[in-house]
Amino acid sequence: MALHFELVTPARLVRSEDVHMVVVPGAEGEFGVLEGHAPFMSTVRDGAIKVYRTENGQPEEIQVQGGFAEVGANGLTVLAEHVEG
Amino acid sequence: MASLKELKGRINSVKSTQKITKAKQMVAAAKLRRAQANAEAARPYAARLAEVMGSIASKVVVSENSPKLLAGTGKDQVHLLVVANSDKGLCGAFNSNIVKAAILAAKDLQAQGKTVLFYLVGRKGRAVIRRNYPNAILASFDTTDVREPGFAEAEKIAAELVSLYEAGKFDVAHLFYAKFKSALAQDPTQLQIIPVPAPKAVAADTGAVVEYEPEEEAILAELLPRYLRTQLFGALLENQASEQGASMTAMDNATRNAGELINKLTIQYNRSRQAAITTELIEIIAGAEAL
């Protein structure tokens, strides 16, 4: 019961880990991705991605700019041009 | 025959040259490792983006309403050659190889009756192109004040190219850079960047229907400039690795040549020293016999 989450920038692979849920600020509204999400593609507006490692844990926020999210069979991949932290 | 003093001076000067080339070789070797690591770190992003581009581009039909970056201006008259060079020398034929490839392509295009313009990145190669095509340099990008061109530079170059493109200054853009194969081989490569050639769609049809938000066209319009930036960034990184590789090889050769020259000069020096001693001895003996 885990979602594979990858955050990639042009310079490096920032994250590649299994998490519980990720909330992404999509261009047309925030969306949360859990394991088994249907294939989905969206652009991401500048903002914070919230990563929930466990179901009731505190989310970790990652600021991204110029992003793009893709949900496929192998989890969620966020391509971002700039990542803070 | 050069005098002993002259020979000694030459040996010393070659020795100090060798010191420089050796130092540069070692610096290049260290930098090459970093540049290679950078190029490798950039690969996942480029691969993912190309994949996404491929799957979207295969769903969108190119029409008049498609973004200009994908569909082109409808003309094929003015070609812009983006030539990426380094700022520093001491790297063998690295820069001249890229420039040569660009000039060859320019001649080819001109033979077909097209107009050729240049956009230069980096300091080297500017002089050669300016001499060959005095009025064809549209703009150039200065990288002398950054230590190593990174994504920020790629972004600026891409933004400038897109604005020039939208102003109708050119119809097609080609990028010239050196692809890094190994420290010994760097291939000058030509790549069409504008209009963006649609990446080949990966035939990984999983059967699942992918949902898009916003719709495909809007995503594509946003992805195109990003794809361009990524390609420029990749080329800059490849160029850096190539430059260091070429520099390492060239400096290795130079160090070896200097060593050979030192050996040759040393032998010559010792020979003439011996000859001088022999002459002196003969003179002394002859003088002693005359008494």
C-alpha cells in the first residue's frame, strides 16, 4: 500500500521513494494521488507539493516551479524545472 | 649550432610549457569527471520529458492551430544555426570541429538558396564565423561570466530563441554541439530544435486511457518550450564534458611532445658541451706540447 513518487529536475533526481499520498497543485486545482490512481497527466502551477509519508503523518512540503505531473502504472512522476530545498 | 646558453634557455622554456600543459591536463581530468556526473544526472529528466512529449504528440494532430513551435512557420527560408562553443582554449580541435560542422551545413543550406543566420553561444568560434559570414550573426550569448553553463543559461538561451522565432527572424533552427562519446572522441552533432521535431512515440500502449488536465493541446503548448530548454541544457552539458575530454587528450599529447623535445634538446646540449670540453683539452695539450 504505497505510492511510488519521483520528483525530477533537469539537474538531478530529487526524490524517488514510496509514500502514502501526494497532493499536487495542478493547473486546474489540487489533486491527491494515492496508490492505484488512474493514468493521468496534468501541468502543475507553481506551489507546494505535499508529501504524506504515512496516513496520519504531517505532510512534507516541497516548493516547485514550472512543473508537470504524470501518473502511470509505475506511480507518480513530477517533472519540475526548479525545486526549493 | 646554437650556443650552450641558448640551448639551456630553450630546455627551460619547454620545461615550463610542459608544467602548464600537465597542470591543465589534470584539471581537465578532474572537471571531466564532474561534467560527466552532471550529464548523467540530467538524463532522467530528459528521458521522462521525451517520453511524455512522444505520447502527447502522437495524440495531437498537427494543424494550423497547433503551436508554432511544433508546426513551424510554414516557411523554410531562413535557417538559424545555433553554435555552442566553449569560452576557453587549450582543448585541441574541439571548437574548430564544431565550427567546421556549422560552416559546412551553412554552405549546404546556401547552396539550396536558403538564408543562413548564426546564434553563437560561447566565446570561441566567434572570430572564425564572423570572418566567414560577416553579416550573418544574429545574436550571441555570453557565457564568460558563469563558471559552468547550467539550466539558468539554457533557459535564457531558449527564451531568446523563442522570442526571435516569434518575431519571425527565422523559420528553422539547428543546434551544433559536440556529443560526448569518450575522452578521445567527441562528435560534432547537428540537431534541429525549432520547430520541435516530434519525438517518436513510444509504442507502449498499455490500453489504459490517460486523462489530461488541461486538454492535450494546452499541455503540449506548455511542454514545447520546456522541451526546448531541456534539449539546450543537455547540449550544454554534453559540450562541457566534451570540452574537458578534448582538453585532457590534447594536453596529454602536448605534455608528451614536450617531454620528447626536452630529451632531444638535452642530448644536443650534452653533445655540444662535450665538444666544447674536447676542444678545450686539445688546446691545452697543444699548448703544453709547444713549450
